[in-house]
Amino acid sequence: MSSTTKLLLETSQLNEMIAHCLHALPFEGCGLLVGDPISATVTRIVPTDNVEKSAKIYSVDPLAHLKADRAAEAEGLAVIGVFHSHTHTDPYPSPTDIAQAPDPTWHYVLVSLRSEVASTRSYQIVDGVVIEEPIEIHDVSN
């Protein structure tokens, strides 16, 4: 797991994730989180296509993942997680999400579009164990 117990996001990044997930409807939206793996600070959101084109499962476009990984590495950053939406359920990892969690150091952000107002939660998934972590939202000033 990462050395921090919270994920740091800017308000604009959270809004970008939610907007991308809404735009993907009726399918699940998804994308990658790029940032500093030590501080768990997200530097940017990389919205991607859900190659599954499904309202129940998602899969990040592999080419988009490769490009995001290379760009992050060139900047001294890393892909530190993934986000995706649940179109009709709460923001909690499904059994499929848990089984397919590719990296125990990643942050898994879920955006629930179940209600009129989207809700967002973040988790780490290690060996099938789901651990919720707080999301600290901050605004960049100046």
C-alpha cells in the first residue's frame, strides 16, 4: 500500500472525473490518475474510453494506459490509480472490481451516478481486501 492513508485531489480534478463519467452514460466511465505515488497527490486525470462499452464493467483502453504511463514516467510521476463509475449502485467496489484490481499500490476511485448528485469514494484493494481511504479535496490558489 502507499505510504499515505488519503488521496489528494483538486476540486477541478474531481469535477473532471464526474463530468467524464456522466458523459460516458449509459456506460461506465473510466480513466487514470497520474501523480506522486509517495504523497498520493493526483497531478492530473486522464479520461479514457471504456473498451467494454458496458454499464456493468469497465476496462481502460490499453493504448491510453500505455501513453499515460509513458508521459507520467517522463515527468517523474506515475499512474497511481484508476477511476470508474457505477451507473446504478453505490460507490463501493463490486466483486468484479476487486477481482480485477491490477495493482495493490493503486487508488481505486469510484463515482456513483445512482443519485442526482454524484458521490465519490476511494479505496485501496490488496489481495482482495478493500480498504476505504479518505479523499482530501483542495483548491490550488494563485
